[in-house]
Amino acid sequence: MQKFYLILITVFGILFLFTFFSYENVKEKYEYAQKLNKAYEMFVNGDVRFEDYITKNKLDELNYLLERK
């Protein structure tokens, strides 16, 4: 019976770790998307802090917008 409980706890532990790391990955992508959205908003509105925001948040994929400015 102890082996059964050990296996059960191990399975639930693995499932918990999988769920936790999946959540962390989704959270990072969501925060990055928020930063991109804010940068595009600043670009469209002509905010003078746009270049600083891109360099501070390391949004390298938006460097082409700096050339257009």
C-alpha cells in the first residue's frame, strides 16, 4: 500500500511541476506581449520616450521602427 501512495504522490508532484512551469511560461509571454503593445502604442502616439522604452525593455524586434522615426 505504501508503494501505491508513493507512486500517487510522485504522479501528482510531476503534474504540479508541469502545470507550474507551463504557467510561468505563459506569464512571461503575456508580460512580453504587454510590453510590445505599450511600445506600439507609444510609437503611434509619437511619444518621445519610445526609443528609451525599447532599449530599456530589450525589445530588439522593434528596432526597425527606430529607423522609420
